[in-house]
Amino acid sequence: MKLLCGLLSVLIVLYCLTSIADADKKGPKVTQKVYLNMTIGDEPIGTIIIGIFGKTVPKTAKNFAQLAAGTKGFGYKGSIFHRVIKNFMIQGGDFTNRDGTGGKSIYGAKFPDENFKLKHYGPFWLSMANSGADTNGSQFFITTVKTAWLDGRHVVFGKVLEGMDVVKKIEGTPTTPNDRPKEEVTVADCGVIDVPEPFVILKE
């Protein structure tokens, strides 16, 4: 009887530990999707579909979605990924200067960091590029590895759901010494896909 009680206690502890671990992995809800149809040079390479987290970071997610849709008359369509660093990230969103010095948000030139609730947990997370605290505009990056050193400095607001192979193709494109792709990596088209029922993704 004591042995049975002991085994039961062990099973309960293991169940509780597993539940805690699963709860910790449980991530934000995807409320909308954004698609980016990509080309390198003149060659279409596929589509990246990103889930964005409109409940966790609503202001940042809205900015990205409206820039993808061109709601305000400007946005990501025709813009480029101007900075690509292998085993780190791919960066785009500067639709004004196309070199990392420009871009603007739907709220004005810049807007504050919304929160740092989410981290750069691994590859394929979407985060705002900036030039310091509270300088978010339109530039963003997609991680290709875990980038924990950026946690608390850049606002994470989405994750790639489909087209990971497209991200890897962009990551592998030849670049100049200043990390600019030798052939333009272009967002040929982009837009928003409605999500009827928001769903949770894991923090991984």
C-alpha cells in the first residue's frame, strides 16, 4: 500500500511538472496573418506567411498589418530586405530610403516600444528593428536563430507560420561586406489574411 501511494505521489509530481512546463511554453494568440510574396532579382522564391499577435501587442501588430495592406497609402509592397546576416536575421521594412535609414509608422515617424512581454525564442520570430528605445517605425526583422541578447530591447510581435524555406533562401543569398544582398530581395506583393478564430502558438 505504501509503495502504491509512493508511486502515485511520484506520478502526481511528474504530471504537475509537465503541466507547468507546457504552460510556460504556451505562447501568444495569432489574431491576423500577413503574407509577403518574395522575389530575389526577378525570380519569385515563394511566400512568407506571418502570424501577428494583436492581443499581446495590439499597436505594433496593427502597424505591421496596415503597412502590409497599404491602408494609409504607403507600406511594404515593393520594399526590400536591405540587410541579411547569416545565422542571425533578415531585415526589411524601409520603404522610403531602402537602406535602413528610413521608413515610418502609421502613427507618425516613430512610436514607443509597446511592451517586451515576448522574447526572441528561436528562429522565425518577427520583431521591430529600431535605433534605440522608443524608435519604432516600419522596419522589422525575422530571426533565423535564437537571439536572446535582443530580449527587452526589441518588441516581438509575430512569427513565421509558413514559408520558413523562403526565409532561409533569403538568409543564404550572397551579400556585400555591409550585409546588403547583391540582388534585391523584394516584397513583390503583400497583404493581410483574416483569422476567424485566434489560435495559440508555442514559445519555441
